[in-house]
Amino acid sequence: MSRFWQTLQNALGTQINMSTAYHPQTDGQTERTNQTLEDMLRSCVIDFGGSWDIHLPLVEFSYNNSYHTSIQCTPFEALYGRKCRSPICWSEIGENRIIGPELIQETTDKIALIQERIKAARDRQKSYADNRRRPLEFQIGDLVMLKVSPWKGIFRFRKRGKIAPRFVGPFRILERIESVAYRLELPPELSNIHDVFHVSNLKKCLADESLIVPLKEIQIDGKLQFREEPVELMDREMKVLKRSRIPIVKIRWNSQCGTEYTWEREDQMKGKYPHLFS
């Protein structure tokens, strides 16, 4: 974050909590809420048809009036201290009453109770995660492998890009940044990538040199995503379906991890890589 934005946020009294890129565990509550909303929207679109934005108000209403086990009430009730007054739950509201100090005290007690329940739920989820989490620590000078993600721009004929290498390296650790990040000694080929990585993207390098993927054979973009490129057209075939015939070609890719050959649709490969057919 630039110095201008830091000064502006300080002037506004905003407390900034920095997060780690490509690390959803940094804000698990938001990730879990987004997952729930996506599932609800997906169900609405499947059952009722149409675009998801049409059903967004209904999904918002349903979510805010659904019982949450972490706080043991609905988000609407936790925020306003009463149940939502709507045609579908009007009978649950009860009679009107005069508000006063009793309502303020009741709301304060509910807020304290909700905070206790949220803390208990958070501690419970943390205990589940800690049972499976193994802390990783490296020393300065250690060799580690760096995790990369497959590039999604490559077309696969009914397959996912499984031939992409999962780790590249090895790289030497130059510095430890706090407790969960390390600075690596990157080669000139990766000069456009920030040299500090979260510990979840690293693993200790094995002594077997056959497991090392050299960088000269692969391409990685600025977001540390592996880019596969076709090297050679090996064979041609005709895929026969019930009412159509699809020409496919056997392509050799630049990956050195797993299967190096895949069958792709000829028309799509010609559109993306015409040099293979010249």
C-alpha cells in the first residue's frame, strides 16, 4: 500500500488489517460466507431459472433470517434485537410493546451472549484446523520448492490440465519474514515476481535431482502461474460420435511432470497455435 493511502486511512481513523494474497485462510469468515451465498444463488438459478442478480434480494433476505449455529439466532435478530417483521414470519413477532431501558439492557445482554457464542464457535473451528495443520519452518540457506498453479487459458478436450508441474525450483531461502513468509533467491527468469512467499507455497526440496523441474523448460507469468505450451504435433485421428465426426490431434507439451501427450480438438488448436500446422 502506498504512503498516500496509508496517510489517508490514518486521517480517517481507519484500522487496516493487511491480508496475504492467494491465501484464503487469512479471512476465513468472509470466504465461508461467500461460499454459502454462492450455494444459495446456485440453487435459485437451477430451480427458478434466470440470472442470479434477479434472485439476489431474496437470497439476502433468506440468509439474514436463517438460523446460524455460531450465534444461535438469525443475523437480523443479532443486529436489531428482534425478529424480522415480514409476511412470512409475522406470527412469530408477537404483540407490540413500549421500548425503554429494558430493551437497551436486553440488547446489550444479547450482544454479549452472541460474542461469547462466536468465540466458542471460532475456538471450535480452530481446534479442528489445528488437528490437521503441521507448522512448517525453514532455515536461512535451505533449498525449497515453490508451488505454482496451472494456467487456465489452455484448452483441454474433456480434461483438466493435469500435466502441469506443481512445484518448480529449488530456490535458496535468503530471509525469514516474520513467522509465515520467506524471501527466496529467484533466478533472472523470475525477476518480475515478488520474491517473498507464504509458507503454504513452499515445501522442502528433496535430494533426488530427478524430481527438480528446471525453469528453462517452463514459462511462469507474474502471478506465479505455470503456462503450458505445445511443442509438437504427433498424430491425427477422427473422433466418431453418433451424429458427427470431430478431428483431433495428439499434442506433446512442454511439461516434464506426468503425462506429456494429450488429445485436443484440431480446430481449437489451429486457432490458438497455428504454427504447429504450418
